[in-house]
Amino acid sequence: MHKRAVSDSEIFDRARRRKRRDRALPRYGDHSFLRDHMVEGLLERLEGVKRSFADVLDLGSFDATIDIPGARIARIDAGFGFAKSGGGVQADEDRLPFADASFDLVVSAGVLDSVNDVPGALALARRVLRPDGLFLAAFLGAGTLSTLRASFLAAEGDRPAARFHPQIDVRSAGDLLSRAGFALPVADIETLTVRYGSIGGLLDDVRGMGAGNLLPGAAPLSRETLMRAAAAFADRADPDGRTAERFEIVTLTGWAPDPSQPKPARRGSGTTSLAAALKATRPD
């Protein structure tokens, strides 16, 4: 007997998420600028880590652009097409098919915001890490698509449909890292602003990223609603006719616990800096 794609407690429709990713695959490179930026940032952070990584898990691999020279990289993706093209395994990020302590680095770009069980996914990421293994992730957080959201609220008035996913803010993301058992947890945020000539260009990017509405039972978008949203979007344009949209990128860093690590400061006495967490010298 097949399990239902969506349970009463799940936020996202898993089957719809897989289909959206498969549909995005053929033209993904035309719309991957946000994830490309995330990957670049994560790899820059890795350059500051004074150790090497032999076994790496690419958690949500998309087009398999994460490359770490000298490492064996296992890849998973919820979409069959992305998993196949990257030589990986099709699996959800909160249902990992790997044994505990299989990797010394887990890196994830652009997927945690659409995972049903984020706390579970983080806990599994910690479990598959070896002691003193590193977790690095980036995803779109709270405040993303604020202009698009406002435009649809204006278009639908007092009875807006559920068209936008719940979003995780940077403070909650840091708390989730701690709850998952990571040592030296750090969460930070970066804002990217992209300017669009029309709502159509933005929606094309959203769909091309595989990031459309994944909520169960999502209401269909009527032509009339879209036209009103497009007008509201255009009303927010700058004098040159282009409208600014925000993308908030949350980045997470954490280590699998190990006795060799520095002990956290007493609560309230300070915070661990990102530079210190990443640049600490660690044994291979």
C-alpha cells in the first residue's frame, strides 16, 4: 500500500515538490542565479576552514554544481531528474538514506526552506556527520519575495489565497541548529535585491528555480487575480519602470560535537563569531 504524499501535519506536498523540480530541470541554468550565489558563498566559507574533507554529502544537489576537489561527494535531490543528472539518489532531505557518521561535511544550498520537517532534516544531517564534521547550509528565509507577496495581497483583498510558504527567520534558524545538537552554531543573513521589469519575469524565475507554490490544495491562480497583482507590482516600480524584489539568504554553520572543540561561552557572556567558528584549526 502506498503512503499518502501529504499527511495532515506536513506543510508541503512532497509529490508536487518532486514534479516542480523535474519541470525546472531543462531550463534551470537560466534561473539558478540565487542558488549559484549561495554555492559561491558556501565554498568561500569552506576555503577558510583549515582542514580537508574526504566524504561530502550534497543535500539537495540540483544541478550538482557543488564541487570540492579531492572529495567523494554523495548527492541527493527530491527531484528524479536532478538526482539522475548529478549521479545521486532521489530522496527527501528529511528522510536521508545514509548511515550515521558517514560524512565529514554536509553542504546544502537552496532547499531547506521547502523541506517539510526542517528540525528533522537538521537532526539527520548531524547524525550522518562524523564527530567534528561540518554542516554548511544556505536557503531563502523570512522576508523573501516581500514585494510579490504584497502585490498578491493587494490583488486578492480581504480573502487572500495561501500562495506563499511559511518562512524561517535567521534567529529561528539558529535556534533550530542548536536544537539539532550542533556545536558552535552560527546563523547569519544577507539581502539580495533584484529588479524586474514585470511580475511575469519574477514569476518565471520563481518557477524556473522549482520554487513555486508547494502548499497542499493550493488555489488555482485566475487570470483576473494575476492581472490585478501585475498592476500592483507595477505600481511599486522605480522611476525607470523596474520593481525591486528582496531575497533574504540565511546561512547556517554548525559542527558535529567532539571533545576537541572549544566549549561555548556562558549564556549571555557573548556569541561565537562566524570567523572563529570557521577558521579554528582542527585535526584532520
